[in-house]
Amino acid sequence: MKQFILYARKAVTSPDFHLDDLPGSGGRMDLVARCICNALWISHDLRRDSCIHVVACGSPNPPVVISFYGDKLRDVSPDERNIAAWIKKALALKRKNPGINIRKLSFQQLIEQLAAEGKMFYILHEKGRDIACVKLKANPVFVLGDHIGLPKKEEKFVERFEHEKIALGTTSYLASQCITVLHYELDKKINHAPVGI
Ligand SMILES: C[S@@+](CC[C@H](N)C(=O)[O-])C[C@H]1O[C@@H](n2cnc3c(N)ncnc32)[C@H](O)[C@@H]1O
């Protein structure tokens, strides 16, 4: 299982945001939805070996961890609006989707939980070690910041556990682009890469 953690400092924690204004009213929910799409979708299929945890730290009730699981998602399409609509439903505790889970959990609590499962963390950082030189362990957990980046305090917390800082080069990419590049690099490394139709 490949896991992605996105620290979304502005993503709102109430369902009262507008689908027509994801960047403003949603606290960059557009960015969140793009990351979810890139983490889980390929052409005409889902990546059933992947999940993404969004740590929403915006008002009014932070922090909330919204997790999407590729092997359990039902009836969600990969467009930003539809993904955001499902986040709205989940935050309203309305319609349940087996592939979407909401928890009242902080970034540090989530890291602790995954560390207790023996996971290795890969912090995505422009100044990290080039991914081409890194042999990734099985079941990696990739940690990414949002448009502003991962807060230093949270980065230091992850560093208490087994981790490595990795870079996709020196260009600063959007978090959603980093997820696509990571999948591409991992797909190349395995013989049975998922193939779209
Ligand atoms: C838009 S960037 C944030 C830029 C922010 N100014 C910073 O310095 O962190 C969003 C996230 O993508 C990841 N990222 C962007 N470019 C990267 C690169 N070349 N290598 C590794 N991670 C990268 C980092 O996790 C970063 O926090």
C-alpha cells in the first residue's frame, strides 16, 4: 500500500463551503481535490494499492483527517468538483462512502499511528535526496506540504521516526504534481504497473 499524507493548513473542516468556489470558501479545497485525484486515479481505473490522508487544518473545527482509499471508493469521479462534493458529504457526516473516512485526528497523531505500524516516512522536500538515488521501502508513506509547504514543526515531528527526505529535483512543483511524479517513478520500478484502458 502506498500512502500519501497532505498537510492542508487552510482546508476547511465544515461542509459549508461552495462547490463553485473551492479555492476561497473551501480553503484551497481545489488543491486537496487535485491531490486526491492524482493519488488514486489512472485512466479508467483506480489505484487500488493507494490511499491519501488529507490533514485539514482550516476553520472551524481543526484538525480533521479525511482519508480516501483506492480499493474501497464507490461512485466518485475524478473531477475536482465531484471529489469536493464527497468531502462535503463526509464532513456533514451524511452519505457514507466505503472508501472515505473522516477522523478527528491531528497530523502528529496520524504520524504516530502509522509509525506504530512500522511505516517508513518519505518527506517530500526540494532539498532532499534525489529520488533516483533512493531505494524506497515497501509500503511507503509520502508526506507533502500544501501551497505554503509543510510547517517546520510538523517536519521535525516526522523526523523523530524512520524517515528520509526525498526530492524530485530542484524545481518546486505543486503538491498534486509531486504525487503524479511519485506514482510514475514507482510504476516504472514494478513490472506489473497498473495499465489503463
Ligand atoms: C508548492 S510546494 C510548497 C512550496 C513551499 N514554498 C515550500 O518551500 O515548501 C508543495 C509541496 O510539494 C512538495 N514538493 C514540491 N516540489 C518538490 C520537489 N522538487 N521535490 C520534492 N518535493 C517537492 C513539498 O512537499 C512541498 O511542501
